[in-house]
Amino acid sequence: MLSVLHTWSRTMVYHPHVHFLIAAGVITKDGSQWLPIKRKKFLVPLEALSDIFRARFMKLARKALTGTQLPASVWEKKWVVFCKPCLKNGQNVLEYLARYVHRIAISNNRILADDNGKITFRYKDSKTNQWKQTTLDAFEFIRRFLQHVLPMGFHKVRYYGFLAPKHKQCFNSLKLVLENSTGKKHSPPEPIKPVKYLRKCPKCKTGKMVVILHIFHKKNSLILVRPPP
């Protein structure tokens, strides 16, 4: 899965939450097969997911922050955990998440005025979907903005499973097989066998072999490669 941290609301109020994009299937333990989900529109009951996520988060937080007294109000409050299928809008979901990867809490084009220590900016109301304006004292504006500056070295985007950087070879092989199997990117065949093709050149020992042809037949695949230029 892919996760993106988002800490602000549309008025820059501190509102930390995480967006997750989870693959609709898994790779077997030996890394040889892709198994798509059987239930296309159902992953886990939402009400149960909220409680499970809160409990696991609490367990990990207490383990990582030994000696730190966490307020009971954090755990007693009902957490909001929501999930839904991407269906055929996977590209739209990626574009939506991409907006938060390199953007900051507010852009210059939303700031309308800076007069006498007051900052006026516009925002879109999530309930009415209408653009509105609000004015803040300059110090309050700066305080809200600085809440969303992440600590040095903090990773805003994280990748897990076959999306993790250390599994790049497996991911590239899997992607190639899925895209060339049936032509239906949202309905991969079951099962398939990704081939590990990103191997070092046996001659120069540094470059990687270049794919020149991929042949797919039923549940098997063959990748033809040549040495790098």
C-alpha cells in the first residue's frame, strides 16, 4: 500500500490524517503469483475497521513511547476510518493524492489581502462546495501555517509491501506482466507469474539487462532481454 500524510484542513486548522491506497490483491509469499481479491466492492466492515485501527495504533504508540502518558481522551474518542473501492478511477485517485505530496498548507493564489496585520484568504467549504473568505491576525496565520511544516527527515509518503523501494525489482516485473497480460488493467488474470528480469549485465556487471520483448500465454510469461547499450 501507499500512504500520504495530510495535516491541514482547508482553513489550515491542524487536522492530521493519512490517505492510504491499497492494492486490490496480494502476492504469494514466494513472490511467484498475483492473487486478485474475490470481492470487488468489499474489503472490511467500516465500523469494525475504525475500532481495529485505533486499537492497533494505541498498541504500537505505547510500545514506541514507553514512559509517555497518553491522554485517555484520544482513545475514548471515536476515530474516523473510511474506505471505498477505486473502481475505474484509479488514475483520479493518484492525482488526488499527488496534490498533497509536494504542496504546502496554502498557496499564494489563495491569499487575497495583507492589510494592517490581517491576512485574508479564500477556501472552499467542504459542506457547500462554495468558495468563502476568512481573515486572521498575521500571527495566527503564521501559527497555523507552521503547524504543517514537518520535522527534518520526516517521510510524508511511505510505501509498503511490493510498493516499497527494496522490492522495486518485484514491482517492475509485476507491473509489466499485468499491463501486457489481457489489456485490461483493472482485471488482471488469475493467477499470474511475474518474472524477475531486472538483472545485472553478465559482461559489465553494472548495467541492467534491457527488455526487448514480453510474451504472455495463459498463466505463463517469457521476457526476452539484451545487454545494456
